[in-house]
Amino acid sequence: MPAEERDGSLVEAYARLLSDPDPAVREKAARHWCAWEDTHVAVHPNHLPDPRFDDPAFRMRFARLVTHTGAMAHGSRTGSCSARQESWQASPEFWCTAAST
């Protein structure tokens, strides 16, 4: 994470990195995000990394989806998080767009 991005929301910073015009920046951000995701769910000592994160296309879709929804929740100061989540889930355009990018 670039130093200038470390003072704000990490979710929003990763969302920006995942939209960077440079493919190498996007891929590095996706790898780092998915490594963190895989680590924080490791609740037992025999945890193995999720093999889905080995696939670059899956890794990018997953990281973009999670950081996009997280950035939306963090960035919006009006309404409850659950109300915003309900509106996202009701939007097929959101899910189709997020999954195909």
C-alpha cells in the first residue's frame, strides 16, 4: 500500500488500486487483498489457502466486489449499512457488473 494511502480507509484505497490503469498495480492489489482475506478466515491450525485465489480472474473479481461494496458502505454517511446492503442485493445490475469486471 503506498504511504499516501495509509491514513484513510484501506478498503477505499484498495478499491482505487484495483481500478488503476496499470495492470501490474491491479494484480498486486488483488493478490494482497485476497491473501489478507484468506488469512483472516483461518480459524484453525490446519487451514489451507483457498485455491480459488490462485486464479487471477477470480482473484480480481473477488477483490473488486468486496472492496467496492466495502468502499460504498464506508463512504456513504447516510442511512444504515443494512439498508444500503439491501439496496445492493436488490440491484442485479450491480452484481452482474461487479462479477464481470
